[in-house]
Amino acid sequence: MMSGSKKKAKKNKRLAKALYEAELTRLQVELVTMQRWVTATGARVLVLFEGRDAAGKGGAIKRIVQYLNPRSARVVALPTPSERERGQWYYQRYIERLPTAGEIVLMDRSWYNRAGVEKVMDYCTVEEYERFLEQTPVLERMLVDDGIILVKYWFSVSDTEQEKRFKSRLQDPVRRWKLSETDLASITKWEDYSQAKDAMFAATDTPEAPWWTVESDDKRSSRLNTIAHLLSQVPYEQSEPAKVKIPERPDANETDRPDIDEQNFVPDHAGSLSA
């Protein structure tokens, strides 16, 4: 467990791209097999992704769901609670989004916001925070006792790598939205977040719902490690998809169709690139 001191980047060599892509493909095939088992058996899988800002949670989630059927695999990333939600029992809006039979739910941050950003940024009271630490193990024990497969991941990143990723986002127009005042506060409040994480682990790392730490300075390795571990936590069985026979296409009939010139077509922007 990380103490209040800063965690420095390791000098591990980055996983080769060819090895990463080959293993990622293999693991994603296994994820599809796992989802088929979840759907067939009515299992319920809930995966929580927590960790430092810019630690790679979103990238891992993206690779997990990339080829899964969205009808039975959901990503939950809740915004700031509304006025109505602030008047509810704290866990209520998360419980509404728990998996039903045959479903996988991946939460990109979860009720653990209260133990992290809310605690550090003073978005909750001391009483609310302490109540959270007491109630969460009880809630998670109830979920597991009811048959939900609950997996909790904490993505750990060094301070130097985090700052490097923040600077990269600052220069990237498609990822600039990922930088907010709260995100940047993770630099100035690094020690506070370390202490909050330690207290959270002490209270909620239970035999029924343990925390699993993902070292994520190397994004490629962290993604493969997360997917491989997730597969190991679900007792799925190998199965082949139902056989499908593609039918013969019937001959076109003689029905008159509207003139193609009457349709509106999207302009060929791609074609203009080679001109």
C-alpha cells in the first residue's frame, strides 16, 4: 500500500507494440466468450474502476468493451449529482445502475468518489465521509451475498508519469476536455489523495470485496494485466457461438424503385482528400 510519500516512476521497459496487440486480440476474444457465458447463465458482473487521475482507467475500459455486445455490457460514468440526487441516500443513484441477470457493468468511478475526490476537495462533510467508510463494506457484502461478481480495481500511476500525461492532454485538442480544475488539483493535493487512498483501503479492502491494484505507468501492460485478471475472476466456461447459416440472396423483383437522383447523399469528403 502506498504511503503519503510520492511514488516515483519505475524504469520498466515499455511492452512492445506487436506483443501488446497480439495478446490484446487474444484476450478480447476471451472477453467475448466470457460475455456469452454471462448472458447464457444470467450471471451479474460489476467492475469498479478507481485510481489517480490520468492513471489509464478509461483506456482499459475502452479495450474491455471494444468488442462486447452493448446490449449486455454497459459503461457507467456518472456526472456530478443533480439537486434531486443530492437529497437521496448516497448510494442510490449507483444502485439503480447495478447489473441485471446476464449483464456486465463497468463503472468508471463509482461510490468511491466519496472516499477520494469528495474527501480531499471537501465536497462532503466529515460525518458523511465516516458514514461512507462504515456502510460501504456492508453494502458490498450484500451485493456479493446476492450473487453479484464484484471486482474493484485501483489504477496506480507515479507522480512523474501523471504530470507527463497531463501535459500531453494540454496539447491534444481531442483530449483537452479531460483536464479540469479538479483533475489538476491531483498534483497539488497528491499527498492528500495518498492519505485518502490509504484510509479507503484500510476500511474497504475486505475478503468479500478486495481491492486489486493495477500498476499503470506502462499503459499497454496495465490494460493486458487488467483484462487477464478480470477474466480470472469470472468462472466462465468455454463455448462456441450458435451456428449461423447465411441464406441465399433472392433474385431482385421487378418493383419500380424511386430514382436514385431523388435521394440526398452525404458529400464525399473522403474522396476530396486525394484530389
